[in-house]
Amino acid sequence: MDKPMPDLYFRLMSVLFKIRDLVRPRTEILKEVEIEPGFHVLDYACGPGSYSVIAAEMVGPAGKVYALDIHPLAIRSVQNVASKRELTNIETIRSDRETGLEDGAVDVAFLYDILHDLGDPNGVLQELHRVLKPDGILSCSDHHMKEDEIISAVTDSRLFRLSKKGSRTYSFMKEEQPANAANSH
């Protein structure tokens, strides 16, 4: 996710995701994360917003979803869907890594189908660690990687530990870091 994919590729991917979502609704995946009303959620590399929209409905009006992506079409797509569905609890962020969120601002961060494509996975994991609450959950899934690759990619950073394996996702909890440890990676 170091630079945006070409617009045509993004548009094709979006069409494929719509078909995928009809066949296998994202709701079933998000049920594994145990999102509650009022939660603040970060959908990192949100793409066209398949997860962001469902999460916004799950957290309700008291919650918030931050949909982050580097691609301007992703941001527009999420904004359009949120507008059509009258979801006022979605905020888009255009960025390749930095969220601009405060420390400990989110209860759950999604890292779905992007881990394999990150140029600096440790930098992304550091940012997610920073913005997650102390008891926050990093929910990860990547069909491009095997289970052991996903787990080691996240836990080798020493920022997270595996807390739960679902049928489609892996949940990680934050490891407590000494004050300067997170900056030394």
C-alpha cells in the first residue's frame, strides 16, 4: 500500500468485491470480531468500504468508523455509500499509513486482505498499536497468506499477541510496550 493502484484496477477490484459480498456477506466475518454499539473502528486499507459500511451499522450512531485508504477512489466510494445509506458515523482518511487519530482512539482495527501487500508492515503495525485502546483488538485476515504467515507477520513485531482464531479472522491483543520500545523498531 505504498502507492495507489491504477484507477482501472481499483474499479475492477470493486466490482469483484461487490460480487464476493453478495456470495459471502462480510457480516459473517465481522461477527467474529464482536463489535459492540458505541465502538470506534478503524478499517485500514478500506478499499470500496465493504467492511466499513457494515461496521458503521454495527457500532450505531454512538460509534464511529474511520475508513482509511491511500486511493482517492476508495475514499470517494466509501463517502458515496455512506451518503446513500445515510450513515453519518463514517469518517474517511486518505493516507498510506498515518491515521491522524489520537493515541488509544479505537476499539478495533481491521487489517483485511492487505498485510501481504504492505511495503512497511512494521510501520503499519506500530501505527495500529498506537491508535488502539489498551484492550483494543487488531482483527486480521488475508487470503493471500497462510495461517502461520499471518500470525508471525503480526506477532514478530512484538506489538501484538494472538488472542483468538476465528474461522475467517485472527484477533490480536496489544502487547504493552516500554515507553520507548515502539519507536525503536
